[in-house]
Amino acid sequence: MKEAVPQVTTTTTGPNGEVTEVSIDIELKKNVPMPTLPKPLTLEEKKYLLAVERGDMANVRRILAKAHRKKNMNMNCVDPLGRSALSIAIDGENLEMLELLVVLGVETRDSLLQAINVGFVEAVELLLEHEELIHKDGEPYSWELVDRNTAQFTPDITPLILAAHRNNYEILKILLDRGATLPMPHEIK
């Protein structure tokens, strides 16, 4: 015996008064992994992200030094909007804060893509220099290592492609001068 498929039915009235009923079959999938929600922030993490947003360098430095000693805080935490400390610094165009966070070891993840997306040229240069220092040949770049559940960009977006989409000649030139290339497209089937 075939299992009943759940349906959603809706009724709409058109401009001439005609009533239309639409039914949609809902296919329930089993064993589909659900995206994981970020853990609730601790009080210390909330203070940290707030200090980053306010541009409070001394407090951020103090909080991260304490976090390194006690290992009681995730310096790569994200707020309820999914923004990391680096994202907040990039959105606020706070280059000094961005530099402090990178120097203190906050993971850059897709921060380069975020800086390109908002057109923050100085941040792009800083993050490219950092990537050159940490990247090992044959390994993926930091923006390729982002968890797909929390990523703000699709996996096929590269810095060069995003800069071209944003029509940002200055960032395109910086990327090309540093040897950025386009990935090979997939085969046509």
C-alpha cells in the first residue's frame, strides 16, 4: 500500500472574482541533515562582539588575551545575525580593529569575500597579505574552508569572480597583480 503524501491547499480569488484552488504535494525527506544553529553566546562573547562593534580596541585586546589564557571563550563566535568579529569590523570599515583581530588569531574564513563584497579595499589588501602568510601550497584557501551551513557565499565564488560581479576595478587589479586566476569551468554535458 502506498504511503499518503501530505498536501497543502490554498484558495485564491482573482481580480474578476474567480476562485482558484491550488494543491501542492509535500515530499517528506528522511535522514536529511539539518543546518546546525550557532550556540547561544556567553556573556563574555557578547561583550567581545559589542566591543568590536564599538571599535573599543583596548577592551577587545583585553578580552582576547583573557580568552587565550583561560580558553573560556570562542573568539570565532558569531552573533544571532551570523556575523563574526571580523565581519563586524569589515562592515564598520574599521581597519585597525580588523588588523588587531587577524594578529590575535581570529580565523579569517570568508572575510576576504566580505571585504570585497562591501568594497573595503584596505581590508582586502590586509587579508590578502595574511592569506599569503598562512596559505600552504596544495591546500584550500581560507574562504574555501567555510562551513556551507554558515557560509554567506556559494562555494563557487572566488575573490576574483566576486570583485568582477561588484564591478570593482581597484580590487580586481589588486587580485590580478597578486596572481589570482579563474578556476576551470566544469565540462559541458
